[in-house]
Amino acid sequence: MKKSFEQALKEYQAGRLPAALKFAEKAVAEGGAGHPGLLALIGNIQFKSGDRAAAAEAFTRAAEKADDKAAAGFLKLAVTLAQAAGLTDLLLAVGVRAVKLNPTEPELAFTVASAFFTRGRWGDMDPMLERLDRGNDRHMALIVNHHRLMSRFDALYAELDRALANRPDDLFLNVSKFAVAREVLDFPTIERHEALMRQPDAPFAAGLMAREPALGRILWCDDEALNARPSQEASSYAATLPSATGRTRRAFSASGEKIRIGYLSNDFHGHATMTLFLEAMAAHDLERFDVTLFCYTERHSAAQQAAWPEHLRARIVPIGHLSDEAAAALISERRTDILVDLKGHTMGARLGIVNLSDAPVKVTYLGFPGSVTGVDLDYAITDPIITPDSSKPFYAEKLCRLPETYQANNWRTRPRPRPMERSDAGLPEDAFVFASFNASYKITPATLSLWVAVLSAVPDSLLWILCRTPEARRNFTAAMRARGIDPARLIFAENRPYAEHVSRLPLADLALDTRPWNGHTTTSDMLWAGLPVLATRGRTFASRVSASLLTAIGLPELIAESDRDFVDKAVMLARDPYALTALRSRLDEARFTAPLFDNERFCRHLERGFEAMAARARAGLPPDHIDVEALPPRTTPFSGEAS
């Protein structure tokens, strides 16, 4: 073994790597499998040969045989190489020990913690957090996201306050503090942020906007011009834009061929996106369209696809193991005509794939409620209510407006509400119950003021509300008390499984929407369950969604055009049980006749939009705004389950 080892080292030093590997493997076979130096030599040979995966494996084996001092170096190399080779499983397997043996290496801790974060193993990140560099924005972002997802808001506030004490003007820290404030309903901090944003061109405010995520902006901003400004994501994707890479588009398939649609997402599982869109995807006319689902859903979530229709499962192409470049190449190999990204600026999006793709037409749909700025996209699928003509100047994409609503909705797989009593949910029988099941971070000071006005005008009413965290409940209660609302009138709903949640919704009398970010899936859930939703019509995509859904279900009178109108409508319905009963009856009758839940009709409209995009591309014309013509109205229910 010794002679072969020495010869391997000699060949390695001379740069004769194949010979070096041959002698090293011979030495292993001669009894050197437990020799850390030999295994490390193999790692170096493989690395210099360009095989990072094999090198990572070799350094891992070397660390298993070495003492802690030597293992520290071997494991650091193994983690670095595993990350470069995309061997996440190996990285996670050795990462904890690597970090433990390298206590002064914050970048190593960051690499390992990031891998655990991506896999959704947030609890496993804990040993790495203390090793991260609080002065590094990337590290702080990971700490912030970890604590948020673990609902450790008190710990997160403490982290941010300590950091801000040293760097009070740091833009990233301030953006993070303001974002967390919305999650825990820290209204004084939220109001401080909104006061700053009243002068968006002031240097500090402009800096905050450039560093905030696009999804965070729509929580507070009801101005399409401001929403169109660059956000945090702009710099992330700049290097993959065609202006930087010089990439061009392929030609569209020839007339007469099927149009090849590729949907791109990691939400192909029990996510809200699939609560809305699964059945419409499954309804595509496969005589005219070839549909592929380019899926980077994590494996544990992708297992839920086993319950999907067989013909849809057969069209899933996993790309989670591929780099953005390789995924874009695969999309090209499959000759995708229209690439539809279902994420936009939301967590886990891989918009670099969109930018690098040479698909002839690229579209954004459903995931992000607005223009996906800074990304190479041609069309946004919307409708005339969420994006009237006045919206066009503020969209980088051309609008493809569907005629009735932009939002698809499942009905076959959506649970029907089962009978429940108010006592089952801890609600009194004799009170008028207003409700909100929107995410608590959507409750802005303006929303709070509207709800206070409604509750003050209907003194025998109460508010049934979903606030998931103790901090949000505590702060919401304090804010209501400070505004004269007795906390006894607040009933906090607990988290429940989806089917049970849908069943409890009709126990309320009237839902009150949030603004400027309305309920989206939440609003359709409530309408599906038979609970009327009172909403305001805002000035952006996110603040017009409920108006779109209410129109599509045939209840436009529940759209308030002003704050006063919102309060007046709420008071009128609370005082007129006959009017409310009539609304609920119409809602129940419309479930299987109105367009909102008619996903086959929706799919036909969507296909008309795709065909219009294809016609322009095949004619050599650039993208332009498209208004899809509606099919004739249905004259019979679309479901045999109609009541």
C-alpha cells in the first residue's frame, strides 16, 4: 500500500492525474481504505480532474477516518465541493459536523444553514445560527427568514433591535424590521414605515423601496406607479437578462402544430396555487395543446402529486436537481412555445430560468399579484377589473385579460362545507359575527380603522379573526382596545385542517376584507363556502382581486367604492337580516352556475389567450395587449352537484 501511495503522490505532483488516480485506488485496494491522507489525495486528484462530486465523496471518507483537527479541513472542502456539485444530501449529511469542527468559519455555517433552509428543515439550522455573521446582510437575511418561519418573533425582534442599535440607518435591517412588524401587527412600527413612504423619493425611503422585496411592497402600496419601481429582486436577476447574456428567442412552432405550454413552479403540491389551478391545468384540450409541468417542488411535497389525475402526473418533468442554465436548456429541448411562470416574485421562485429560457413567449400567471419587474416576460394574465386600461403604463408585460376573472378555481377537489354549529367554533348564537381569515400581515392601519368603524357602528357584533401567532394576537388586541373596542368582542380562530376550515366559514355572517392586499385564495374559499365578503375596490392588482371575484360570482354590490361605502354596507347588512339572507341564497345558487368556479370555462378562455399569443408570434409580430372574448353564458349548471 505504501509504495502505491507514494507513486500516486509522485504522479499527482507531476500533474499526471489519471495515473495518480490509478495508483491511489490501487493503494486503497491494498489496505489503505482507512488512511485519511490517501483518501484526501484521491479528493485532490478528483478535484483537479474536474469531478467535484467524486472529490466531495473522497474528502467525506477522509474525514471519517481522520482526527478532529484534520477532519475539520476535509469537511470544509467536502461541503464546498458538494455545494458546487449540487450534492445537497451529502452536504446536509456532513454539514453539522463540519460547522462544529470549524467554529470560526461563518461562511461555512451559512452554506450549511442555507441548505437546511432550502430543504425546509428549519429546526436543524439552530446549531448554525450562533456561528453566522450578524454584520453580513446575507447572513442576517437567513436568520430573519429562519425565525419568521419558526414563528420565533420575539427572538427575531431582539436580533433586529440589537443590530439596529449599532447600525440604525442600515437599509436591510430597517426593511426587515418593517416586514416583521407587519407579521406581528406592531402598528406603531407599521405606521412609522407608512409615514416614511408618503415621501417615496426622499433618500432613505427610496433606499428602503430598492431593498424591499416586491411581495412586501404590495402589503402597503396601493399605487401602481410605485409598485412598478425596481425592488430587491431586480439586482438578483440582472445577470441572467438577455441584455446581459445576449440570448435570443427560438421561433414559435409552425401553424397546425400543437401549442406547447410549459408551466414552471415549485408549488405543484398542496399549495394555494394548486387549490386554484390544478383542475384548470388538467382540463386543457390535449388535442390542441401539449402541456408540460416543469417542477422544482421539494421531494417531500411532490409526493402529494400521487393523488393528481394520471394524465397530469405523466406530464411532470422534475428540474429541481438542475441549475437554472440546465433547466432552461431542457425547456428548450422540449420545444416549449409558451413558458408560464406560476411564481413571480414569491419565495422559492427561480426566475433565472425564465430569463435564460429561449422560449418564444414567456408569461406570468397567478403567483404574484402584479407586474413581475426585472424579468424577461412578455405577458401577464389578468382581467379587466384587476388591470383596467389605466394599468397598462405600469406593466412591463403586455396584458392578456381574461373576460370574467383572472383566477382559476378548483371545485371537484375542493371540500364542500359540512354542517357545523357555532358552538363548535366557540361562537355565540345571538351575535352578528364579522370575520377575517386573511393572513394577519395584510391588516394595515387603514384596514384596522375600517374595522373599528364597522364594529363601533354595530355595537352588538363581534369580530372572528385568524391571527396565527401569539404576538399578532397580543398586538391586535392592544390596538383594538386603544381604539375603543372591548377585547371581549374579539374571538381568535385557531388553525384548522383545510376541510374543517372551509366548513366553519359559513358560521360567520359577513367577511370583512383587507386592503391594499385583499384576500385572494381566502376570498374564493369564503365565497365557495357560502360566506359573503365585503371588499373595497383599490388601485392595484392586489387590491382589486376581491372585486374581480365578487363580480365573477355575481355579487358586485359587495364591492365598496369608498371607506364610507364600506362601513355603510357593513352596517346595512348587519341590521337587515333579510338582505343578508338573500345575498347568501344567491351565493349558494351561483356556486355551480357563475363563472368563478367554472374551471372548464376558465380553461377555454385561457386557451384562447394562448392561441392569441401564438398567432402573433407565428406572424412575426411582437407581444401586444390581448382581450379574450368570452364564451356564450352557460344556461345550465356546470356540475351535477349543483344544489
